Amino acid sequence: MIKFRYRYFIFTVIIFLIELYIAVFVHDEIIRPYIGDLLVVILIHCLLRSFLNKSVQSIAISTLLFSYTVEILQYLNIVEILGFKDSKLARILIGTNFSWIDILSYTIGIALVLLIEKMINNKSRHILSRQK
């Protein structure tokens, strides 16, 4: 069930640093809200792939469902319900505003993950078949 994948962990750290940079220094209307959301699902996927020995598809679906759940909890004002409305950290991590665009960003992010994973898998198969 657990298998450490160094490459995915490195991608996790890199994407986390990019997300951190966006959160601290980018205050625009495109990169921070949309690219940030797209990258966060890739970040979560890479983090899970760093440690879990599960299929790409199962981790991608789990990541997407988790992201959708967080977005639905934002719609339900979970931060206020839990009494964290004055917590800046909770408001940043959980979020406070439901958006269909966020749902779309998450979906596009996971679609990119699946596409890239498929391309990598096909390339690996091609290399292995040449070695035989």
C-alpha cells in the first residue's frame, strides 16, 4: 500500500513552492485564482503518488472528489459553521467562496494529470519494448 516515489515527491515540493509564490506574490485575476486551483489538484495528486501504491486513476479520482468536497463545504460556509471565520489560515486552506470556475479548474487540473501520466506511461512502454 505504501511505496515512496522520489520523483513524485520532488514534483510535490516544486509545485508547493510555486503555489506558495503565487499565494504571497501574485495578486492578479487569472493566475492566483485559476492556475492556483489547477495546480493544487496536481499538488495533491503528486503528494499522494509520492507515498501510495495505488493506480493513477484511483488517486486522480480521489483527489478530484476531495477537491469537489472542499468546494461544496465552501458553499455550505463550513469555515463559519466550525467557528473559524476569524482564522486567516482556515480561510486560506479551506476557502470561503464556492465557485463553479474552481470546479472547472480542478477538473482541468486532473485531466492534465491523467494526460501527462498516460504520456509518461506510453513512453515507458515504448522504451521497454525497444529493450527486448
